[in-house]
Amino acid sequence: MKKILLALCLLIISFVLFTFSPIFAESPNRLLKYLPQDEVIESVNKEYNPPLKKSGISCQAAFNEASRCFYCVNTLKTKCPNCCLKFSPQRAVRCTKEDSAIYQCSNLAFSSDNCSTVANCKCPSTAEECNSILYNCQDCPDKTGVMTCSNIPKCQQKGCPTTEPRASLGRKCIPKNNNWVCEEDKLQPKFAGCPANVGFAGCSTSAYYTITPITECLGLSSPPPNDCYEYVPTSTYAGCISSCSSYADKWEECTKRVYCCNKNVCGTGFENNCEIDKCTERVNWASCDGLALSTCITLQQEALACLTNPSPGSTCSGCFEEIDTNLFYKFVARSREAFVIFWQVAALTEFSGVIDAADIPTYFFTMVKVIDSKGNEVHRSIMHQKSFQGSFSIFSATSLDSSVVKQGETYTVRLYYFLPQNLQIPGFQNLNLSARINKAELIITRTRD
């Protein structure tokens, strides 16, 4: 650490000298002659235009498990806490058909787009009041687990057929004992129903009524006609109307039940606390329930330990690849010489798929290695990690003691990176990650004891 602090001080001094002295204007990366001869700072750098694209690397032993764990704890459990779910007897999102059959609502029968009687529903006065009744949960207690929705607006019923016959202009039909009496014969229904999104058995029929001539015609006109007709809906047509009305009422009851259930979730409502897609992921990922932040930290430490293992034969030794094989610093070791190596990277995240980059639960990792003339690794830095979000820059350092290198031997410093090729996380498995490198630099301070 003392060596790294010393090197940082030297870098600051060199920056001041470089800024205010014309001697270094033409060759900023050469030997700094104003420093004592035993202190040398040199650098190599590259700017990439167009940017250098680096794709994800396949490495099963890296951070997949840690990333999965952090995604579970930081994303799924945050956006879908336990109160959004039911865990027994089966796992389910609250207020869904998987939670209970009472929340399995049928399809909407009539759409206001093609059914004006539903769109202009007067129950009791306006469509807005109709909705206020449908979404009023005062009569939907949930304390005992039994939902009752007695107060429904019956707007959907307005789309169902009616039994009233369509009388000619100036003629009448009046109700009588659930049937109708009309002055005319062979009339059709006044309203045969809106186009429905679902089918009702028997709605298409050639016989809507059984029509019988009668003489009891009071109430039709004054004076009453001598003859009139009683219209009795056929069993087929009556059955259609009954089925339609029952279906419409059940839809409104179920819709209100689901709405009222959601209002009670997590105390302040499902929408305020839960995201349905994240809850679906949690339901499908049962082992997420038992994960905690401490678990994720342990998994990450295990991965870090693997990736920072200096042994070339370790499990994770092949995870990293060079950022640029033409970017390196080569030197010949002198006696009693120690090194501090800095590396810098400026990059921009890149990914496929329609997903916010800020939600990608992984990191971009870098490190440096020191290689001898025979290709053997003599030193590996600690691994530096940066959240894979938007544009980012990296500045890190490692020290190399004089005992690691041999006097007169040639060594090369190279820069490496790691980015997971695949994330084993629900919703991210098919995401392809890469980084666009704009600049990379190695800065080396050489100090003789």
C-alpha cells in the first residue's frame, strides 16, 4: 500500500511537471527526467476509433451463481416482496387464478367499442358512476377469506338481448306477467344483443317467441283494440338471455373481487408494492425464497477468490482474455527494483434485447498480468469489478515486489478483462453482453530500493 501511495504522489508530481513544463509537450509518455533517477514513470495507451468491441466470455466457474443470487435479493424480492405471494398450499401471485379459483375471471362479454349500450351504461346515472360501483370495495370484505360483491352495476347486462318486441311507429307493446302484449303480430325483438366476445348457446334462433292471439288488450291504446297478441319468449331465446345475464353478472362480480383483493395486498395495494412480471419470476424460481444478501456475498467472495487465484492452474485461470494483444508494456528488470502498475479503461456497455441496461445484474472485470519471456505468469493483480451500466471508467493498481522478478530478465505487462457471456438468471438467459472500449492505458512506476 505504501508503494501504491508513493506511486500516486509521483503521478501527481509528474502531472504538474507535464502541465507547466514545455519539455514534455511532445513526448508525454517518455522518461520523466525531473524525477530522481531511481524513480521512473512510463505509460502506454491506445485510443480506439471506432471503439474496440469486446464480447462476453464463456466461463462457467465465474459469477453466474452470485449474479443470480443478487438478482433474486436486490431485484425480485424488492419488486415482489413476500406479501405479494402466497406460499401454501401452492406458490402463487396474490389475487390470481393460481391463488384461488374465485379469482379466475372469464373473458369480458361486451366491449364498449362495439356496444353503445354498455359504453353509455346508465347505472344508475353515468358510466363513471358505473365504474365507481364496480371498483368500490366497501362490500368486498376479505378478512375471512370469503369475498362478497353484492353491489355490482350490471353494466355488462346492458349488452344482453331483451324480450321486448319491436313495435311499429305509433303502436305499443306492454309487459304482462314476464311476457309481452302487443297490438301487432310477427314482431322481432327490440334489441337482440350486442356482438359478444364470447358465445351464448341458443342466441341465434329463428323463433324468438310463441305468439298467441288474445282479447284482453287493456293498456295498449284508447279505446283498446278488440284483438292483440301475447309474446312468450321461446325456451331457446329465454335461455340465451338468462345465460348472458348470468355470465355478465359473474364477470362483474369476479372483476370486482380481483380488484378488491389487489387493493388489500401488502397493506397499500398490489400496484404500489408488486410488479406482476417479477412476481411471476419469483413463483417460477422457488429457491429464490431461501436466498439472502449474506448468501450472495458469500457466493461473490467464492467467485472472487477463484478469479483472483494467482495459480495459472486454478479453476478460473482461463476466464480472462486480453483487451488488446497489441497493448502491453515490456521491460527488463533491474536489481532491487519494485513496480506499481496502474491500468485505466474507458468503455460503454452494449447489449442485445429490449431491456434497461441499469437492470443487468453483472459486472465488467479487469486485471493485469506480468508474463516472463517464456510465457509464464509471475504476477496477477487483484481483479477490479465495475457495474455493467451505461458508460464507465476504470482506474486501478497493483504492486510488484523486486523479489518476484529476476535481474536482467525481460517481462511483459498485459491487460485482461472478463464479462460473462451468459447470465443464468430468469429473463436474462438470451441476453448478449459486450463492451465498446474507447481508451485503455497502462502506467508503470519503477522504484529502486
